[in-house]
Amino acid sequence: MDTVVNRLIRYAKVFSESDYYGQSGTPSNPAEFDMANLLVEELHGLGIDNAFVDETCYVYATIPATAGCEHLPAIGLIAHMDTTPDLTGKDVKPQIIHYEGGDIVLNQEKNIVMEAARFPELAKFVGQDLVCTDGTTLLGADDKAGVAIILQAVEELLAEKAPHGKICLGFTPDEEIGRGASNFDVQGFGADFAYTLDGGDITDFEYETFNAAMAHVTVNGFSIHPGTAKDKMKNALLMAMEFNALLPALETPGRTDGYEGFFHLQEMSGKVEQATMVYIIRDHSMERFQERKAAMAKAAAEMNRRYGENSVVCDMEDQYYNMYEVLKDRMEIVRLAEEAMKAAGIPNPTHSPIRGGTDGCMLTYKGLLCPNLPSAGHNAHGRFEYAPVESLKTGVRTVKSLLSPELVERVVMKKED
Ligand SMILES: [Zn+2]
């Protein structure tokens, strides 16, 4: 029998970083196939012969229901195989550190220290073993901890010959660059509903995300020699600033949290003749989300009133929606997650609104309802990433509980409390 920690360490050492500037489609980086092929091999080793990777680097596998459990809903488990391009995931050298409190020296030679003052949540893990990096790379617990938890739970269930309904496994490439759900075969996957394991602290799960749109704003000015520009020049750069000033100044990522939405100017470039800006618009409330898009359109209309038709062209495109809009009518799926966490030894699971999206929100709107379970990783996307061993084990117990026929029958099949 393998262990979840060995699995995480083994997967962390496989380079599978996604690449913003790589191949179009999936995988963005051909190296992601290394991770996919390893998983297929390991799934075959567990006796799951139907495991395969498709040409777009998605790994799928199904485990049929055990005898007498065919009536249970088919539950999907999903994690992503890529790691973020924000920090290198090459030559990852994981180490297990027994945490006694205080600062953690990750790398003596390079003097890389994880300071307790900077990461106060470390205090929760005094006396525990932590899987850490050597300070020079990320760990990739996001989301290889999710992958490890799923594989370990499946191995244990099969070894224990535990009863369960149909289980559908899906491992995706390119989540970190926003393509994780793009080629996901919801139909072929065959689950009635699913869970991504791509969260953080093992006590917290998620089923509320932002509603999201992107706006490409083009400002059309008129360039002429500054010496003879009077009453003629329209400076697109100044107009771009004027447009931005029509948006609420305090509703930006740096001034909001919790359920507060924002406008985020993330790119701006131009010359006198033309300028372009890229905004993202985010809000948990669908009503306020629509109001934000209307406010942006109104700002463009006001600029056109001031400077003439087509001075500002604002193209907005919705990116994803809050999965809660769909899940609110199927709360038994959320409750199953919560009950499974309790059964795994977490007395009071919490849920916080995600200030972002997940693969799960795309999948939810493709028809596969998909809350997000914790995967035990902390400080994602950086060199201070770590995963507590106890939390990883709790994650395995959570998944096993989630698949327990008794719990599924009680929570999902009888919808009323
Ligand atoms: Zn992730």
C-alpha cells in the first residue's frame, strides 16, 4: 500500500508546469503528458484498466459500483495535474520537516526561511510534519496534493473492498492558465455530480465563486503635431484615464474582500492615436455583476457623448459564473461534502467565498455540478508552499467518507433534512 505523502512527493518531482505562452489548446506544455502517463500507469496498477489519457492530455477512469450499490449516484473526483507558471516547478526537492513552532529554515545554504510572523496560520500545525520545498521552487501541492489524495483514497477503498457507487476520476491539464475545463468531456466522464480537490486548508471547502467578465476597451484618439493641436487633438491616453475615472475608485482588488466585487484594470497601453485597456469584472452577486457591466457600458457611452461616436469601444465577454447560482437548487451536493468532512474528523467545516473561479464553475455550467474540496496545500504558487501530513491524511478520509454508501444515501438520496 502506498501513502498519500509518498504520492505527493513522487508527483511533485514530475515537471508539469503549464505555459501561458506555450502551445494553444491543451496541453500548453507537452511535459504535462509525463504526469498524465504516470497517473494512467498507476491507475492500471490499481486494477483500473479503463484509465486512459486522451490527445488533449485529460486522464479519465471509472470504477464501477460494487454489487448492491448500482442505485447510488455516480460521483466524480477531479484534480489538475499542472502547476502554475508563476514560479518554477522544475527539480522540485520536497522535504518533510517536523514543525516545532517558530521560523522554518527551508534552505540553510541560500538562507531561505519561512517566517512564522509572515505566515501566522503555521501555528495550527505545531507538532506536525509538513511537506515543504527546499525554498528554490514551488511544491506543486496545488494541485498534486489533490491528485495524491484521490489516488490514495481509491487505492484504500479498493484494498478494503469497501462498497461504493460508480466513481469517475478526471485529471486535467492547464488549470493554472484557465484552460482546465476547456476540453473536459462531461458526457464521457459519466458522473451525476463531482468535486474538484483544489482548495486549501483541509477544514475549508468552497461552493461560491465570482461571476466573471473581461472587458477590452479601445480608445480612439486623434493625433496631430502638438504645436498645431488646438481644438483638434484627442489624446487617447488622457481619454483612457478619464474613462477609468468614471469607474468607482474604491472598487478595486486592493480595496475589497469577502463578498465585495471589483473592476480590475490589468493592462493598459497606447499612444495619442489609440489606447487599449483590459479590465476584469468580478462579483459574487449576479445582480451586482450585471450592474457592474452596465456601469462600464455607461462610462463608455459618456465618453462617446463627450468625444464623439466610437471614441471608446468596450467589448465585454462573460468568462464564468458563480457556481452557487446552480448549486443553490442542489444543496444536498454541498451538504454531502460538509458531512464527509465531519466524518473525516473536522468538527466544523467552514466555507468561504472564492475570490476567483475554479474549473468547477466552468464544469458546473457545462452541466456537471462541482463544488471544491480542500486539498491541504498552503501558500500556493510560491516557494513557501507546504502541505501538513495530517491534513493530507484527513483529505483521504474525507474522500472515502464522500463515497460511503451510507452517507450518500442519507444526504443525497433523501433530499429533505
Ligand atoms: Zn489549483
